[in-house]
Amino acid sequence: MSKTVLLTGASGYIAKHITLQLLEAGYHVRGSVRSLSRAAEVTEAVRPHLSDAKNLDDRLTFAALDLMSDDGWDAAMAGVDVVVHTASPFPITQPKNEDDLIRPAVDGALRALRAAHKGGVTRVILTSSTAAISGSALPAGDTSFDETNWTDPADPDTSAYTRSKTLAEQAAWDFVRETAPDMQLTVINPGFVIGAPLDDKFGTSISVIERIMRAKDPMLPNFGFPTVDVRDVAEMHVSAIENPQTYGQRIMTVDKFMKFVDLAKAIKAAFPDRNIVTRVAPDFVVRFLGLFDPAIKSITPGLGRVDRMDNARALVTLGRGMRQAHKSAVDTAAYLIDNKLV
Ligand code: NAP
């Protein structure tokens, strides 16, 4: 009999890809959405990509859950074998009050884990981020980040989002250690996730590619992220479920560090007729603009940084190489062009 996976935040960009891959792997999916009015959107996003969409309404069902409310969590666990917790706020601009991000991330992760524990679900996959690994400087003497590194949430240079992901992941590991030692937790730590979305309701990371494609900024900041393809991130979540070697592990899921200008150059090479900016702004200009724009200010601590990320564990877990990030940038751009979104 098929196993049932409760997938939180099913309306998200990454979660739609996870939904698709779970269904293709034969799981039943109970997707959580804040409002059931978003359920049909998820079903219709995955339907055209399925090899067989027969009985989809039986294989993909929904529950209304909010990270900030206890309502419905216990009922949503009935008959569930595995929880995949992806829901967490990921806004493009940081809120004035950082608790608007931190509380749903931390309390939501704990709600999901507590309800899983109460419902007897022992297999849990949690979506964290490289933000919880490489948000602070590399310790002296180290040459690359790996799963042993932790962002210091007290570091004043970290953003509210970075703190939200770090504190949520720490809370999850603490919960397992102190309250649910029989829980088999695997944490996936993706880098900046790009690649064609399944529909045009995509999140913050695709908005960055959209902004590059619109050439709204005269220059790009000397800034970037460890980057990864959304299909690899989804596959990591799904393949981890049945892989006992991943119990108790964090898995940093990245291809490589890409500056925004690297993404822009890859897109420009694929679409030479488009107006894509590939000039890099001097750091002092970005710092000056940051005095007036909080979104720009939040990236200034990372100006000029190029982090080496050791993705050996991800490669072993997937049993293959990662999709190349510059190709994922081109795929994203092609999707935006084909759907007349830029
Ligand atoms: P997304 O499209 O914005 O998805 C976020 C999901 O979380 C949405 O389903 C959203 O629901 C849900 N959510 C937010 N606040 C909620 C609340 N209070 N109650 C219930 N659900 C709530 O972002 P994404 O890029 O797919 O990110 C998914 C996960 O991956 C997040 O944990 C994020 O931190 C992590 N991640 C993302 C990236 C990246 O580059 N995209 C990189 C590393 C890690 P609504 O649709 O109702 O808002």
C-alpha cells in the first residue's frame, strides 16, 4: 500500500516540485495550505507534468494548516507515514519586525514536529537552508562550508530570514534530542533554489531571476549565493525518505556558488537578443544605496563573498552529480520568456 506524506506549505515553489516527485514515486500526498482555496492551484500545477494523472484527486488531498495556529495539526497527521515540512515564510524584503519571520519558522517547525510525534509519525524531512550553515563567516583555517558549520544567530550581520532558518533548524534538532529521540529526522539545506517553476505563482528566488531579466537595475551587486536546481532539491527530499543513511543528517544541497553576474551572463549567453545587465556595481555604491533601501542594506555584509561549499554528502545521497546552476538559470529564464512573464 502507498505511504502517505504530509507535505506542509504545498503551495510553495519548491513544494510543488516535491509534490510532483512524491506522486511520481507512488506516494499519496496530503498537502497543507493556509487556505483550501489554494488547493486547486497545486493540483493543476502538477497535473500536466505527471506521467499518469489518473485518480489524482485521491492521491493528492489537502488540509488547511497555519504555522501560527494549532488548529488542524493533529487531525492532519491521521494515517500519515512521513512528514515533509517545507512551510516557512520566505519574503523578498525583510519585515520591520523580525518576529514576523522568526515566529512562524520556529513555532511552525515545532508545531509540525510535535503533531508528528503525537500522531506516531517518526519519519520527518525538514527543509532548512544553507542560510543555517553559511550565514556567518567561515571559521579561521577552514576552506569550505559543510554540514558541520552553523550560522551564529546572534551575528549582527545576519538577516531576519537567516536567523529564522537557523533558529527553526536548531529548534527541530533540540526537539528530537530532548523529546522525541525515536524520531528519524533528516534536514535538507538547499542553497538559492532556481529552475523552472511548475506554475506562475513562484517564490522569492525566481523573482531574483525575473528582476535580472527585466534589466531594471543599471548594475548588479557583487553578491551571490550557493545555488541549486529545484528538481535536485525536490529529489533530495523524496529520495531521503527511504534512505536510512540520512537519518539524523543535514544535507547541504547545492551545486556551486553563483554571483548574480554569473547568473546574468549565463542567461545573456542563452538569450543574446535580450537586454540583460552584466555590469557589476562597485561595493561602495551598493553600501551607499543600502543607507536608503533596507532590501539593499540586507545584502551588504555579503558583498564580495564567494563561499566554497562542500557538497560531497549531497552527491553521495543522490548518487550522481548536481544539475549545473548556470543551466538552471537558463531554464528559469526560458520559462519566464515562454510564459511571457518578462
Ligand atoms: P515559497 O514559494 O514562498 O513557499 C513558502 C511556503 O510556506 C508557502 O507554501 C507558504 O504558504 C508557506 N507559509 C509561509 N508562511 C506560512 C504560515 N504562517 N502558515 C502556513 N504556511 C506558510 O518559498 P520556497 O522558495 O518554495 O521555500 C520553501 C522552503 O524552502 C522554505 O522553508 C524556505 O525557507 C526553504 N528554502 C528556500 C530556498 C529558495 O531559494 N527558494 C532556499 C533554501 C531554503 P502561502 O503560499 O500561503 O504563503
